[in-house]
Amino acid sequence: MAPGAAFDPAGVEHPGGLPALWTAAWAGSPRTPLLLEVSSGPDGGRWVTAGELDDRSGRAAEVLGGWAGGGGVVLWSPTRTVGAVVSHVGALRAGLTVVPCNPEATARELGHVVEDVRPAVAVAAGPDQARVLAACGVPVVADHGLGVLDRSGAGDGGDGSGRRRAIVPGGLVGYTSGTTGAPKGAMLGPANLLANSRALAAAWGWTGEDRLVHALPLFHGHGLCAGLYTSLLAGGSVVLLPSFDVGAVIEAAADHGASMFFGVPTMYHRIAGSGRAGELRSLRLAVSGSAPLAGDLQRSLRADGVDVLERYGMTETLLTVSNPLEGERRAGTVGFPLPGVEARVEEESGELLVRGPQVFAGYLGRPEATAAAFTEGWFRTGDLAEVDDGYLRILGRSGDVVISGGFNVYPAEVEEVLARHPGVAEVAVAGTPSEEWGEVVTAWVVPAGPVLDTGALVEFAAGELAPYKRPRVVHLVEALPRNAMGKVTRSALSAGEGLA
């Protein structure tokens, strides 16, 4: 398909990246309101100005930059707080690589990231988190809620100088996974982050007059790179909600004159079901991503005056394709390549391939996986697609990933945890359709004995897996469907075929 609009390479390769552009704008308009945290915390209920964010993130950069040798900084703290934003921005200003982690990650999941990244330092929002991080052998800086960082905070794990991994500075490592279930760190450099924000600002007409209601995680590319980074680049303001709630979103949009809201399909499903979707018709732009938006849901919202714009992206590529700001937003499609992006559907396999300045450099410490992910400079998305009258339509995934509520869940990781339960002889995991979640994580289990308490099995998984990865449905079966090579056929699981 035709590439997106032409792009200025010099703008993508700005020597200071996003932090330099942010701080220059803040210095010029220090009284501009940027962040409002809706909470009862120390920053709650008041607008943080550009000058204050500049000052606080500068002090955070001094603390984090004090760990000589650079490297990565693991951020393990509650999301959508001013303190979290200060830590993110401070790390980038210090030339460190941000490694954001899900605040609900288990010690096992966090330990894998720390071992993989070998960070220079980690930021913890509380003593419990600090103890877990210190146990992983990483130096810990305390976050005191106001984005004031203290390098003498609890849980100092030592200087870690012998463990640091060389990473492209001033970028981001976002964790994804392959079908093996081992999480991989996608390395996104400063140029990738800047290109993504420049493309979105251009495609969506994003300006300093825009105000975003933000209810997405800051450890995920949708909420962090699209929502936060691009708002700061455009000079817009952000209302940070502690969690997603239909009423809170509607009230924040009305009370603060918001013009934008980003969500995943599960959020829009709940908005539509509330009967209050029409109260968001004043928004200039409502965006859906991270999972397919059902055509019927999009049409229902449109009938209520909310014409949701669906887009497409991945951790490895950030955002690459979008329905148009002006013109038809065609239900069931993700639109056209963003500025600077090229996309094509491979003729033989039907797989979508993309390339452009947003696309990552590779997987951290995994040269073989990186080589396998690219074909002559094109990134292989693993998604099957077709072009319909110029619009790109995603048909499904060539891999086994489950997308539940906008989050990727990799069956092999869940299977490995469940298989450790003494009552499990065999297990297979796949996604099954859900009107609310898109898909739910579903496990098919062959019991090791005559009785298996499925509730106890899910509770066992809770100690090893973040909530969105845990199975919501468990089927007890006599055997698993397998092909002639003895491999479990996940498509048969999802369809309920071949189950004894």
C-alpha cells in the first residue's frame, strides 16, 4: 500500500530528542498548565505547570544521572501520577534508558526484566517495592510521591557496576514476548520515540490547545509514547486518572474541557454499555488501539456521537497505521500508514510488514530473534492483513498471542506457571472470544488426579502472573488436541474441537 506522507528526517534525528524539545518549550512558557493528577495524593487536584515539571524532572535527572556509567533505569511505581511522569522524564533527561514495568508484576516477572536489562538503578514508590528490587540486586532510588528522588532510599542494592548492560541511551526498552513465552526487550532509541510523536501530532492535528483524559498505563506504549510523550511534545495538557472508570472519564472530560481520550476496546465497551457515551460527543478525538475494535461497537458509539478513530501499532514499532482524522473512519479497519511509515502485505503469507523511523532497533541481547524479525529492512509484525479499498484490515495473528483488554498475553508463559501445580498433568492456553475483553485467557487442563480445584489453580497462578495474564476460564479435559507431530493445536482449543 502507499506509504504515509513524507517525513523530515532531520526532525526525527534531533540531537536532543524529545527531552530537548520538551525543556525548550517549558522554558519559553513556564506557567502553562501541563499535568493534573486526579487523586488525594500530594500532587492531587492541582495543575502542575511547565516550569514546575521542568524543575522537578531536572532534579530527578541529577539524582538518576549520579549513577555513573549510564545504562537503564527500571521504573516500578504506580502509573498515572505526576511522580511517575517526573521519573520518566528525568530518566530520559539523564540519558538513561527507561524500562517501565507493570506495577502489578510479580517478583518472578520483575526478576526476569532486571536480569535481562542489568540496570544501573531502579525507582521504587514504596518500601515493599524497594525490597523486591533490592533482592534482585539492583540499586534502588526512593520516590517520595512528589517526584522527589532520593538515592539514599531504602533497599540500596549496591552500585551494580559489574552488571550494567550497554543500551542506547535516552531511549526506552518495552517488554514484549515471543511464542516461546520468554519476554523480550524491544529497544526503542531517541529517534524512534521522536518519530512516533511527530507522526501522531501531524496525523491527528495535535496542538497545545488539546487536553487528554489519560486512563491508560504508563508502562505500555499506547499510554506512554502516544499519550504522554506526544502531549508533552505538542504542548498539550493531560488529566491523569488513577484508574479507568466510565464516570470518572466523563466527569474529567466535562470538568476540564478535555478534547481527547485514548482507550482500549474494553474501555469503549463499558462506555457504550453505560448509556452515557453521548456525554463524550464534545471530544475532538477519541482513539482506540492495542486490540481490534469490533465494528458493531464502533457503529454503536458513532450513533451516540462518538466517532472513534482506530489505529494499529506494536511495542516494536510504536504506532504505524491510523484511520484518518478527516474523512471516513472505516469500521473494521485500521486505516493508512502514518507519516514516514511504509506498510505492505506479503503476497504468499498474507503477513503485514512495516518499516519506518518508528520501528525499533532490535531485541535486547537477542541477535537471532532480531534477525528473524526483519526481512530486508521490513519488520514482520506476525499479523495477517489485507488491503480493502486502500484501508488496511487486520485479519488475525499468525502467532498464538492472546490480546485481553488491550494487553498481550503469551500462552507459553501462562502454561509454564500452571504446569508447576501438582494437580496438573498437562495444560494448554489460548484465547476465547469475549464481548467485554476482546479475548479472555482460557486454560484447558488435564488433571493429574481424580480431583482438581480450579479455583485453587487460579489462586496458585496469582502468585506468579500479573492479573491480566491469569486464566479467567479453566476447562478440565481428558486430553488435549494434537496434530500429527504431537503439537497442541491451539486453534482447535479455541474452537472447542477435538477435545476428549
